[in-house]
Amino acid sequence: MQSKYQPKQKATLLLDDGTFYYGYAAGNIGTATGEICFNTAMTGYQETFTDPSYFGQIIVMNTCHIGNYGVDEEEYESKGVKIAGLICKKMNTGFSRKRAKHSLVDYLNQNKVISVSDFDTRAVVRHIRHKGTMNCIISSENKSIDQLKTELAKVPSMKGLELSSKVAIQSVQQFGDINAPYKVGLIDFGAKENMIRCLLERQCQVTLIPMTSSIDAILKLNLDGFLLSNGPGDPSAMIQQIKLVKDIVNLSKPVFGICLGHQLLAESQGVATFKMHNGHRGINHPVKNITTNKSEITSQNHGFAVDKKAVDDSNLLEITHLNLNDQTVEGFKLKNKPVFSVQYHPESCPGPLDARYLFDDFVENIKKSKQ
């Protein structure tokens, strides 16, 4: 059913540095807080909004029109919307795609997400590109700027904030054929569902493992390799999970880290991470594979990164991928073990398929390890 909602209620966006903008409500009336960030993708909003890595963030979509093709039942990356709020230029209250089941507005309303539209998103993005990522508040409840400032002052900084426990599973789940030749443990810090699909396509049985699991409990599962998932928050705040990743690496079995998993892998090897000025969010980020001397267009969503100098100084790690825009570390491997990771999202959804070969590399490592 297409929504008949027409935005009329005025809305306000207030940033942590005191800058504010006006627009209109684009769905539920209310107030939401979180760290503001922006995504440069022109498509894939459903996968983006259901990506657990966005938990605790209010997202600005750079493209002018959002919602054009509605919501499809098969394009979720998790159960429910994970963003804290949405800011856009124009919200399409209908949809044109035949296989869509709902309008985006109706879907956001069902998930009780506050969304606002008719903002000058170009001005907003230019401002936070210059000033850096910060907390913000959006409201369509006719609150004064002073009221919003009071509420915003209570919002914790993303730096030092552990959020994966808010989105990760609490008990073991299994997917795929029990007789599959490869048994992979997916450590869930906020995993996207397409990671599971990519492994199932490569003859893997997947065991989704809570991030609070002990290494002794994981050993009893008799797994061939491990995938460290994406997720939200500051990796340096996840002390227990850093130790778990170190214990997993010490098993000398194949390990593949993605996004937060990549950062936790670095922290487990004594390499620090840091909060970026803006982060990388979109589906067109160029990355160079140093090993093959080829470049790929990648899907990215992260606000923290691995310290390049610390990797260069490490005797354990070797950089394998670099971001061609800012030379940040996009991938590394351990020199003495079948362990590697990337900062970006090879499972895509949304995004290009350039980096899917990394799942093949991971499975090939498992094959060699089992021989």
C-alpha cells in the first residue's frame, strides 16, 4: 500500500556545534538523537538502513530523492531498521517498482524511525565535511533550539562507545547444510545477512556465534575457519572481544575480518584504531589491492580506521589494500598465519561486486588448512 502522507509538520536539525537547519517531518512525529553521518550512494537505501553498523547514527543521504523504488521483502540486511534517524532532501511517498511491498515512509513508520525531509542536505554535508562528524538531534515536535540543545548535551560521544551488544545475537544459530565441506564460525558483532549468503554460496555451513562467547565454547563447535563481522561503535572499547579475537587468531586457523572485525583484528595484534574526521560511507570508494596491483570499487561504512603507521611498524602485519582517496588502511594480513581482513564490505548489498573474490580467498585458505 502506498502512503498518502504529505509532509507538513516543521522539523529541526541541530548539530553539536550549535548549527541548525529547518525542514519538514517525513513520517513519524518525534525526536531522535545520534551521531550524524552521510552516505554518498544513490541506491541501496533499504540495505543501508538495515545495516547494523549504522546503529546509533542519524544518516544524511546525499542523493536528492529517497524512496523511489519502495521496500522489497528480500533486501533486508538485518531484522528491522538500525539507523537512529534519517535526513534527506526529498522523500518519495509512493514507489514505482512492481516487486516492492511498501513505501519507504510506511516502512520507517512501522519501525518507529524518525525521518525528516526538505533539508538542504548539500549544505549539511558540506558543513560536517569541514567540521567533522558530531552528534545531532532531529525533531518534528515544535521544540525550541534551547530545548533541543539541552537534550543533545546528554548524548554520549561515539568515541569510546560500545554498541555491538545492542545488535548482536545472544545464542548460537546455524545456517546451511550440516554436511557442507567447510564449517565457518561467523563471530557476530552486528553482521549483515549477506555475509551468510556469500558463505553459503561457497559450500560453507555457517555457525553464527555471539560476541560474548568464550574461546572454550567456540572450540567445542569444531570449526574450520572464522569470519569476524562488521558492527557499530568504537572497537577500542571492546576489550573482551579484542581478547576473543586474539584467542581465535592463536588457533592458527583461517580468519577473515570485515569492517569492525578488521579493526578488532588490528587491536588484537597491538595495532591501534582511531576515530576518523568523517569516515567512509557509500558504494563507490576506490581501493587498491597492493598484492595484485589492481583497483576495485568498494562499498564502505565506517567511522573508525586502523593506524597506518602502526601497521607499518608492526612485525606481524602487512598492508594489502589502501584507500586511493586518503591512503587509509583498507586491508592487511598476518605474515605468519592464514589471517587477513579488509575495512570495506566485500559482501556489498548495497554496492559493486568487485571484492567478492575475498570470500573465495578465505575458503581457499580453509581448503589448504584442512589438507
